[in-house]
Amino acid sequence: MKRYAFIILIAVLTACKSTPKLQLTITDKSIANGKITLSQFNETILTQNIKDGEDKVAQPLAAPGYYDIAVTDDSKPLSAKRKFTLYLENVDYNVEPQAAGYPTVTTNSKTQQQLSAYYQLENEMAGKLDHTIDSMVKYLDTREVKDMQPKERAALYAKTRDLQQQRREMEPKILTAYLKANPNSQAAAHILAEQYLDEYAQQYADVYSMLTDSAKNTDDGIKVGNKVAVLVKLIPGSVAADIVGQTPDGKPFDKKAIKGKVILVEFWKSGSPVIEQNHAKMANGLILTESDRQKFATISVSIDTDKAIWLKNAPKITDKWIQVSDLKGNESPNVANWKIKAVPTYFLLDDNWRLLQANIALQDVDQAVHDYFNKK
């Protein structure tokens, strides 16, 4: 009986040894005592102490993926902690955090190698600018800046914002260069998903088109693909998204029935004094020039959920001012497809349903329409 028990124990130990494990070693000799925190999707998975500049994690990962690492030094303020992202799977990693920038990572993980290659290129192309921005942001928080004259301080803020704008503008260029050097990168989809895509939608859409089918079919790739598909419809010159819903008489909305060379699309909801005031302005004659007015039409898309409330507050229906709603509120595909984040929101289209201007202020509509017809 003991012999069988011994055989079973040997089998269990052999199985344990053969189970793949994450072997993560983080080395930072500048830290005598500190912590590393491993998290994913904003949920902490593991916290361990760093002693004498080193910590080891040795355990099986339930699933490979992108994990956020935070390294803190107990002798420094919490604001000095270093954060970075690693793609972890059940292989060996040796990580050396750097004072600035991405850590040095040695591993056989192909996806992590791709991630490291991106950050290396990013540092080559934008490292100096990043350092300048970081220095200026820290300087803006000093007593010296707080004691400056308002005009002088405002100039520093303006200069910092300009540099930050330049940095955001560089990001699609960095990703383009990265994908040219690493055309089969799976990590590119994750990197792209981490960017603010709205500001340079067309450039990011072009980057997305460079991804392999395999990268596009990852969770990150699908998320990016869905978002850029919407964003490119909000770029001037692109065909705008369709509008789903019915007119007050219950008929499906038909954009072909619109009688206008320029169309104002309004998204609104009952109960807002601002919207009531705007509807009054629109009813009194938003477009000043008579010839412009004859070629102008409006579609008001309500995101109400109650038909009686919608009809009670809807502006007067005319052949030049169409009312539409699908009564689905924030769950309406119109809200998603037009990226409506607040109401009222306004868009100008031409008669081919192409976007002229997105998120236009109502007070700017008359001048924009007049300028458009003068150029025709």
C-alpha cells in the first residue's frame, strides 16, 4: 500500500513540475524595500515585496494577456512609482525597470518582444519630446510658477498644451513606422486600442488597415475596428451614418425625402431649457439669408423614450424640419453611430449625406452654411 502511495506522490510531483508557470523576475538594485503590484482590468491580482532590489513571481497564469505592473519604492513618495504593461504568459521574464521609459525585458514571449520593440521605437522617435513635456508638467506644479504673473503663467500653460498636441499628433506616425518594421505584430492591436482614436480618426483608421487579419480578430482589434468604423463617418467629407427611427406619423425616416442642399442634423432630448431656447432660435430663422434658407433643411433626432413626451416637446413639423425618433433613448443605434456624448449636438451635411462639419455650435451654423454656398 505504501508503495502505491509513493508512486502516486511521484506522479503528482511530476505533474506539478510539468505544469507551465510564469517565472517573472523584477530586478531594481536601487530599491532596498518596495512592492510590485500585478493587475489586469483594474483588478489587483498579486502584490509582493521587493527586498534587496529583487522579487520573483513563480506561479501558473490562468490565461496569457496584458498585465499592468506597478513598482514602488518605500523610501520614495507614492507618486514616484513606475508603471508599465507586460504581455505575460507561462514562460520566463527578466525585467529591469528604468528611471524613465519602458523597462528592459528579456523573454522568449514573441508578443512581449513585439511590445518591447514598439516602446523602443517610441522612445527613439518621441523620447526627447516626452522628457520635455514631463519636465514642463512638473515645473508647472512648482511654487515659482504659482507666483508668476497670470499672463506669464498662461503662456507656460499654452506652451505645454502645444507640446502635448504635437505629441498626440506623433502617435499615429509612430505606429505606422512600427507596423512597417513589424508587419505581423499582434501587440499592435493592443497598442492601438490604448490610444485616443477620436482626435486623429483617419490616421488611426489607416493604421488599423495595416494590421494583419489575426491582429484584427483579437479582442483589442475588434474593439478598435468597431470604433474607427464609427469615427471615420464623422470626418468631414465622409458619408455620415444613417439615422434610424420613425417620423411622428409612424413612417420610417427616409433621408432621400429631405429637401435641402445643406442639412442640419440635431440630436436632442426633452426637458432641457437650453434645447428649448435653441428650438425657439431655429423656429425664428436660424439662417438669415433668404436664398440660403431656401436650400437649408433640418432633421431633429430625439433620444426620448416616451412618445407622448417627444411629440409634446418636438418642434413644429414642416417639409424643411423633420422630426425623428426610435424611442430607445441612450440605447439607440443613432447615439452609438453618431457618437453622441451630450445633447444638444449638431452636424452639418450636404445633400449627398456627406459630413461638412461635426459638433458645430448652433451659433456658427448660419455662417458655415453661407460660406458653403458661396464656395459652390
